[in-house]
Amino acid sequence: MFSSHDGLCTIGELAEHARVSVKTVRFYSDGGLLPEASRSAGGHRRYAPEAVERLGLIRSLRGLGLPVADVRRVLDEQDAGGAADVLEAAVDGRLRVLGSELRALRWREAALQLVRDCPPEERPGRLRLVGAVAAPPSTAALVRFWRAWLPARMPARSVGAFLEVAVPQPPDDPRPEQVLAFARLYAFVTRPCGGSGGGPCQPRAHSAAGARESAVLYAGLATAYDLAGGEMRRGGTPRPGEALDGFVDAYASTYGTRDTPGFRRRLAGQLAADPRIDRYWELTAEVLGAPGGHREPTPGTAHDWLLEALDTELSVGPGPGAARARVS
């Protein structure tokens, strides 16, 4: 390949064969990625024929955006007789990075559209709102909000199951209105607990819940919310039934009491007086909303549906759950 008597080439010849600059060859040599075969009597670098192929591999890997550290690991593994696993891991890692960068770009694009298209007098406020959210956005603040809201002794598994449902994941390709909803949601969860005037973080309904009781409470609520969600998808109006009975029973089991008409009246009063986070669920629905305004039920909207069902029942008389309690 090379015209020299020993089959080696100079740094300039290697650069010419590989169609790169001498500066590039020197950079990879100094970094240990492209070993020299020897040095001339005058101290000039000399490279073996296989350096052309190695330099081509380095350029290909770098062209795909792999960092130098990953390129080094691939080359080291190749020198040891393998490379497939290391190369696959490096490519997978780069794909994850690119995915995150693409999500960030889409988020910024939608945020810029949001600012551009709003009335001029609203732009300073919109800028502050969306500028407070990272791109792509993190849900860590939402998780911290719920950890302060949920019972302190709630089992980790129950907390994790609830967070999966309660914390909306920002869409990968958001519309401007979804960016605005998530930014408002972020502002909501990072303000002082109870709003600017302070107030309790946790509902009083959680005050009696130990580890076992809180697990029972949220497992029961999850079932009731699922049932209520099904009613909501069918367009059902809030009314007594299986969903409401399960909802009330979750609280009755937590408090170690029976489901009676008196308990239902007390529960309705307590839940009405507890801190409300309706705004959280409204914004969550907007973040998750599909084009055209369709919104899936959330735990919050299901909770409100069940509260209205309880109020409806109490306004017309005891429901089936209370009847069963009187018989038992």
C-alpha cells in the first residue's frame, strides 16, 4: 500500500490515504486511539498499513456521534479479539442520548410556538412560565409533591403504584397547549404547600393511616377510581353503585369502622373540607389530552365523580352500601 521499503508511512501519507488532515491523525495518535508503528531517525511518526482501516473505523464511530471514550472502548475490545457487545452498548447509549436531545428540541419548538402565538402582553408571563421548566421536562417536582401529600407511612410499593398513575409523563412530541399545561402544573406543585397562605399538605383522611391502613386505602381507591373511570367513559352521571360502595369501603376499612349512613355523612363532610387539588388533575388531563379535546379519566376526576355520587346519594337517602351495613 505504501511505497516505503519497510511498508510504513508517514503521518502525511496516512492523512492523504484516509482523506483527513494531518491535525486529525495527530489528534487520534496523541489520544492513544491510533498507535504508531515506530518513529523515524528524525523522530517522525510512522504507521503500519492497518492504520488506514483503523482510522476509517474511528472516523465512522465519531461520525455517528460516539464520544472518544466510547470509541476507545470499542477499539480496545477489537484489539482483544471482540467488539460486538461493546459496539452495541455504545450505539444503544448514543441512541438514548439522541432520543433525549430530540425530545428536548421538540419541547423547545412547541414552547417557542407557544410564546410566538400568544398576545404580546402575555409573552413575558409565558416566558417565565415555560422558562422554569427544563427541556425535556423532568417529573421530579411532581413526585416530590405527591410524597408530601400521601400518608407518611405508606408502603413504598403502594407509593410507586400510585405515582405511576398520578404523575403524567410529558409527551415526546408535545403540542404548544400541552407545554403550557405542563408548565402550569410544574408551577402548581412547586408553590408553597396549601398555596400562598400556607395550609396542610395532607388531607385529614390520611391522618389515621399507618403502613397497613394506607396500603388498604389506596388499593381500594384505585379499584373505585377504575370503576368510576369506566362509568365516565360511558358518559354515566355520578350515582350510587359499585364504584361508590368501593370508594366508601376503602375509607371505612382504613378507619376500622362499618359502612353506615352516618359514616357516609361524616366522610362526605370530611372530604369536602380537606385540601383540594382539582387544579392538578385539570392540568394533568390537559397534559395527557389527545387532539380534539378528548380526555381520559384521571384519579382526580374519578375522585370528584365519586364525591358527587356520594352527595347525590345523601340527598336522596341511604344507598345499597349502607343497607348492607345495617343488615350485617
